[in-house]
Amino acid sequence: MEYLCGTLNKSKMEKGDFLDKKAERCVLVTVITPQVGERTAYEYLDELEFLAQTAGAVTERKFTQKMQNPHRRTYVGEGKLAEIKEYCKENEIDTVIFDDELSPSQLRNIERELELKILDRTNLILDIFAQRATTAYAKTQVDLAQMQYLLPRLTGMWTHLERQRGGIGMRGPGETEIETDRRIIRDKISRLKEQLKKIDRQMATQRSGRGSITRIALVGYTNVGKSTILNMLAKTEVLAENKLFATLDTTVRKVVLENLPFLLSDTVGFIRKLPHQLVESFKSTLDEVREADVLLHVVDVSHPQFEQQIDVVNQTLKDIGAADKPTYIIFNKIDAYTYIEKDEDDLSEATAENRTLEELERSWIGKDTPSIFISAANRTNIEKLRSDIYKMVRELQSGRYPFNNFLY
């Protein structure tokens, strides 16, 4: 089963558009449970492949296993683990990536069996964030998340040392070094938290200095076109590329539509199974979302699972306390939208993939959340977008300054 990340991006990898010749070769592993389902599991794997590609790896094969629940010790069964080991040995694979966060014991057991570099989804996302972080603030947030992830997993990092049993006179150097490293990491976590508190206070002061000007925040799944829309509306050149998490630092720009000024911010994109360490570390960055007057929820309508992505974003907004904000949905990339036409003899119920773009638009008309369908790349429907944003800002400003309505 191949979907967006497994088809479009696979061809790009084969052409070498993203990866150089020294890219790590990896395999991906997931468990198909009754709660997730086969189709959804493959969709998650495609997204994991895109994550691996963004980090600089090329995926050679995907392994799946149907189980009631992931194995407590090794995530997959012993037979499947042996199959993975044999394939990796025969094909000189560098890394095995699992599509869930592995427990410290699972990580140790799998490393012991495969004798390869093992990553889980959380570790992979943290690595991408570390690559993408450019400012001191973003680097501090990522460092904190990495330290919090690493702390409970230290034991497995000392397997190269000779382990000795505990007891008087039997305390080996491995245990001593582990405890020393734990103290070092705990101290670093404390220092990083203090640094973030200091930066948070500075950023809060900056936000308070903006006065009562209307604030609008772009939110959405990663790689849906938020930065492109910011560049278009604010006439700036913020980095925008076809990779996950191209934006980590919140970018705020002043925009003027006709005679009406407002602040527009671009925030880090969300993703399924976003590590809780990152959500915790980036809470201060997400203050721009919490303090915004309006959220522009950008959706990649060309993605086969865009409705599930909407749910992920809504849940994340709920988790950070921003679910009650007035929201305007921007369905982007209509130029790339495709649908599968049903056969006349097919009497099964139509799915999301069987809807034309016109049918999809009609289905969103009249819903509680206002929406628009655009193509930022082709500038389709952009004037309508500007007009709608202008009306929202004008309404907010009119409520705050009722005696200045003649200005608008």
C-alpha cells in the first residue's frame, strides 16, 4: 500500500533530489494492531519514511507485523526480529527505525539482538529538530527535549563496559559512570529550564510591548504551506521548502491590508505522535498561538489523510490550551488535489478519496468553522483570502475601538 509519502517522495529519493551518496540506509518497522488498522499503519510508515528522508536517510524496506499489542520486550516478535536482523546483515543496513517510542528496556533488548543503531519515532523527530534549530532559543528547547528523552535510556549506552554484579566491593565502573552521567544530565536539564525561563520572560515582555494590535497565528500540520502563505501575505522571504519541520522558530511579521495593520506569526508544524518532550519544551514558542486573536489553520488538501491531520492539529491545540480560539481553515494546495473516480458498478459508500474538489468544497460550506480553498503556489483565490482576513481583523478592531470605525 503506497500513499503520498511513499510514492511522491520515494521517486524523489531515487532521483537523489534530497539525499547524497553517503546517506544512511535504513529499514522501518511498525506493528499493526486492531486499534490502528492496516491502512493507517501503512500511512504512518509513509510519514516515517518522509521523516527519515528529512533527517538524511534512505529507506530500503518496511517491515510490518500484525499483533494484538507490541511485544513488551522487543516491540515485534522474535521471528520478525530475526528476519529484520538477517535482512540488515545481507544488505548492509545502517539503522533500524521503529514507528513508536520504544521503552528503555525495549531499546536495550533490540540493540542487543540486532547490533545496529536503533532509533524510534521520537528520537528521529528530535534529531530533525536538532538539525533544524538555528537560533539559541530553538537550540535550547531542542537540547532540553533531548536530555529529557535521554535520561531514562542511559543504561543501554554503557553496554560496552564490563558489567559486574552489585554488592560490597562489586560496584563496577559502568554503574559509576552511568550515575555520573545521570547527575550531569539532570544538572543540564535544570540549567536549560532556567535559560528557557529567562528567555520566556524576555519574549513575554516583547509580546506585551506590541500593544493591542490584532494578532493572527498560522497553525497546521507540518509541511502544509504555512511559511509560503506568510511570505505571500507579509511579502517576506521566510524559509519554505518541501521538508518536515522547515520552521522551528516562531516568525512574526507586521502585515497591512489596505489601511489595516496586524501581526501574523508562523509557528512550528504539528505531527502525529509528536513527542511530549517537544510539546513541553516548545510551550513558550507556542505562546504565540495561545495569545493570538485568530488562528489560520492551514491544511494540505492534496494529502490523502488531510482530515486526520486536521484532527491531530485540533487535539494539539487542545493540549496547549488554544482550542477555543476563533479559527479560519485554509485548504491549501488545491492545484495538487486528485480524486479516485468510482466505477458505476461500485455500490460501496463513497470515501474521502472519491470526492471531487467541488464536492469537497460544498461539504465544508455552512460548517461552524469558516474556510477557503486556495493554491498558494499558483496564487489561486488569494484575493478572497486577503479580503476575508481583512474583514476578520476589521471586526476585531471595531470591537476594541468602536469610536474609530470610520477609519475602516
